[in-house]
Amino acid sequence: MQALLFLMALVLPSGAGAEEIVGGVESRPHSRPYMAHLKITTEKGYVTFCGGFLISRQFVLTAAHCNGREITVTLGTHDVSKRESTQQKIKVEKQIIHKNYNFFSNIHDIMLLKLEKEVELCLAVRVVPLPSPSDFIDPGTMCQAAGWGQTGVTDPTSYTYTLREVELRIMDVEACKIFSEYDYNFQMCVGSPGRMRSPEGDSGGGPLLCAGVAHGIVSHGREDAKPPAVFTRISPYVSWINIVLSASS
């Protein structure tokens, strides 16, 4: 996994360990109740973190590169360094990675996490709506992303435990030609309206919200954390998501 510095504003180096929102602003506590914090134990026994988001009472959507030997999801949290009364910690029962996910090209970087039990919905824990299969966001559209983690590219100590958010712009496909495997049909090219970046910490997996709907998933970006970044486009996978959820009901 890598840190998505862009933000998540843009980007993590694809494969290291955290997503970030460099230069964003702290979110109002629990204003993004769909956000999920993932604690991952890798196959080699290391602990890393990712972001994700609740799409039903028992499923969280995240990036496929956030898989591991064991995952614990925390919902209803603002400051991940504290025990908050709103927090719900639930272990993942099953990790469902898209069958066509390619680790090397980052195509189909999407995964569903089935929780061991259903969450209790409340003001601090809510599901987020998904787009329809035909929804493709137009370039120039302003969207938002949020996450926890490192807030600087060169200083590993600049870490935020509180949820932060950043405003991002959907870019033309040409802006992502620097990524040789970029595929417009399954990915989104996302840039920053200014020099703002996103904090690094959750190695990806967080949602890109456009008009209140989750249209993208933080995937990967440039190692220098400069925009643009690549997000997995959610709309092409809505039918697959619905099939998985229906089979588990």
C-alpha cells in the first residue's frame, strides 16, 4: 500500500501504507458518519491502516490494495487516538476483492468488507449513497474527500489522528496520461483546485463524494504527492456490489 498524499489532495505513493490529506481542514466531528477507519494486519504480521466507507449495515467499501490477514473496522470515530462513546469496532468476516483486480496496474482497485455483525445506525454512523451504473462525473466538477493520517510529505511526524477533509476537482483524462495504465472507464483523474494536498495516513480506500454521493475510491498517485491522483470509479461496479450484497442477505 502507499500513502495517498493527494488525498486524498493527492496522493500516496502506490504501495506503502497510508492515505493522507495534506493541507486540508479538520472535519466537524461526525459530520461524515459514513467514514470507516481500517486497522489491517498484513500477511507478514505488520499493522497498517486504510480508509473506507459504510454502504450498508454490514458492508464497507474500500480499495482492494487494503486487504490483509485480518481487518478491524472502526465506525463513528473522529479522533482515532481516543476511545469515543460513538465508536463501533467490528472485525471483518470476509474480504471480497474484485476478481479482476490487478496489483501492478491498480485497475479494479475495489473491495467489499463484510462485517461480523450489522452496525447500529445513529447520528455518528450512517451509510453513504452510491451512484447509478450510468453515472459518470464530468471534468471540472468539485468533490470532497476525507481521511486520517500524515499531513506532510517529508515529515513523518506530521500526523493527524482527527478526520480531515479536502476539496478536489475532477480532471480531464489527459491529466492522468502520466499513469501508463490509466483507464477512464474504471478510474477517475482527480486534481486539486489549489496547492492543497491531502493528509497521508490511510493508504487509500477513502471515498470521493460529489454532491453527497460516493463516486470514487482513493487508489494511487505520484510518489512526490503532486496532483493528479487516480481514484477507482464506483459506477462501473455498482451491479457487482449489489450482487454481493444480495447474496449475503
